[in-house]
Amino acid sequence: MALNIQTTEELAFQEEAVKFNRRYKLKKNGKKAALLAVNLAVVLVVLFPLLYALFMSLKTPGEIYSSELDLFPEILQFSNYTDAFKAAPLGQYIWNSFIVAGLITLGQLVTGAFAAFSFHFTQYKGKEILFSLVMATMMVPGEATIISNYLQVSRWGWLDSYKVLIVPYLTSATTIFLFRQFYKNFPMSLYESAKIDGASNIRFLFQILLPLTKPAIGAVAVNAFINAWNMYMWPLLVTGSDSYRTVQIGVSMMNSIDSQSIVLMLAGVVICLIPSLLIFVFGQKSLVRGLMSGSVKG
């Protein structure tokens, strides 16, 4: 009799355990489904401008100016992209942007690494004050100095050239800050040991420090390239010919008075978005890893 009661209690306990597991799984799956729905909604909101530009670039001019609100084109007009290259030297604009963005990225990596090394590993008077002054430049908007910079490069005769697009952006306070924060992960004893072994500052930087800071290099490179690729005000002010005009400026100038130009401009917008999107997609892991690793010391 006691055995039967015990068996009945065990069966009841097992049934309750099964019910509990079912409720737990349903609750867990419900949370996952709700989170997925929220993420999909956010993704659609964020990507809507890009999708809108993509669909509009595949329409005819008549569909663009139609009063009907229809997102999808009736017939995909892929010829708009080839016509965009014919209407303007879009290939030259893209090449100019690659040169400018690539050299700016390389310059910021070099200057940022050297400056951050100086601010963290070397000792000299006024180091913290100097670093504070560098960080203070981040609070100055670019529009506040753009006129004075323009007058200066104009006196130097740099207008409408690659150097006027590249040289003013070869260093960045943000880049210096990111490198310095990442260097804080390394103890000062590492630098002192290298100096005892006879390594110079240059050798320590290139042979020891930089190989250990690949996440920071990836984060800085992605951030610098995207910012340089998307520059608008400064290239608009200092360039006046197709030989040096960047893709952002060239695409905006495709919007002339005829009805066909809006379609070609939208096609150009989609084309100039592709490189920055690819850089971000393939470099987002390095970007997140570099920012997160530099935010925690130790």
C-alpha cells in the first residue's frame, strides 16, 4: 500500500515537472518571438530610407512623380544605373572618394597610434594638459573653423586638389582617444621591459604594440573610412572640377532641372552607399570589439 502511494506521488511530481517545463519553454519562446518582432520592426524602420531609395532608383520618371503612393516599381529599370554613369563621370567621383577616404584612414591610423603612444607610455611635463587640449577640440564643431581653414588653404594655393581634401583630416582627436584607451590595457612594465632590452620607441610601437592592437586598428579604420567617405561640406567648398570632386558632391549635382535627373540621382545615391555599407558589414565585428576592448582596462 505504501509502495502504491509513493508511486502515485512520484507520478504526480513528474506530471507537475512536465507542466512546469512546458510553461517555461512557452514563456521563453514567447520572449524570443517578441524580441524578434521588435528587432524586425526596428530593422525595417532603420533600413526604410535605404530601401526607399533602392526602389525609387528602379522606377521610371513618370512613376516617381505619380500621385499614387506605390513603393514597388511596375517594371525594374536597371538601365537607370548605366544611365547614371553616362550622365556624369560617376566612376571618377567614386575613385576620388576611394583615394581620399583611403589616405585619410591611413593617416589617422599612423598619427593616432603615435600620439596615443606618446600620451600613455612616455613621461613629460604637461602631458595631461596637452591631452585635455586635444580632447577639447572634439567639442568644436567643424562649421566653426571651416571658413578660416578655407582662407588658409586658399592662400596656399591648395584649392581643387587631393591634398586639400586629405591633409586637414590626417589626424583626429577621436582616433587618438580610441588608441589611448586601448593602450591602457597594457601595463607600463611591458614598455619598460622593451626599453631594458634595447628596443627603441619606434621598434616597440611597430613590433610589439601595434600587433597587439588589431581590434583597435580595425575599429579606427572602419570609423575613419566611413566618416571620410561621407564628407560633404568641405569637399563642396574646396573642389570645383570633376577631376577632384568626390562622389557625395557629384551625386548631389546630378539633380538638374529635367525629370530624368531625379531617377539618375537616386541611382547614384544607391551606388555611393554600397562601399560604406560593405565596409560596415565586414568591419562591424572589429568595430565593436575595438570599442568594447578599449572601454575596459585590464
